[in-house]
Amino acid sequence: MGTNQRGGFDDESNVRVDVVDVDGRSVLVVAGEIDLSVIDVLWKSVEEASVDSGPLVLDVAGVTFMDSAGVNLLLRLRQRLGDVPEAVVLRHPSATVRRVLEMAGVTGYLTLDPADPA
């Protein structure tokens, strides 16, 4: 399995976004806090990853905080990429991410991949 990584912490936020190419597919690895102050950083990272087809895969194991702005971002990404649950895959969702998505009632709108990292 081939991998290649680019990205890093935004200088003015508490979020890190790395784009990792895994077997020719971009995976965005997100760590830190997802709130209104970092939505633009995350959106830009998705655009730079050039995910035009197939699901957008976000590895969110390292997300320590997420509020409604993060939920809204995920739903906007889903709408942009086909408006089906399979359009956005959340790989290794942290307990924080799961709890927020469950409280918002949107777990059925996204694909959650709970598999442990290899």
C-alpha cells in the first residue's frame, strides 16, 4: 500500500489537516478541534485534495472537539459530492465525533468506518 503525505497545522487554528494518498486515493487526516474558526481551513483542504470522484474519506480519529459548525461542514460536503451517505466517509471516528453526530441525529447521512487504523 503506497502512501504520500502533505499538509499540517494551520498557523492560526487548533486543527491539523494532512492529505495522505493511499493507493491513489486522497484521505484527509484531521486532528484537533473542529469549530467555526477552522471551517474555511477544512473546506480549503478538501478543495486542494481535488476529490472529484468517489467518496471523500476523512480520518477523524484525532478530532478532540467538534461543534455544530463541523456537522454543518460534513453535510455541505455530502451535498457537494453527490448527496448520498457514501459521499463522505468518516474513518476511525473519535468518541467525540460520534457523540456530536449522534446528538445532531445525522449518523445516517454519513458513512462511519469504525475500523481501527492498521
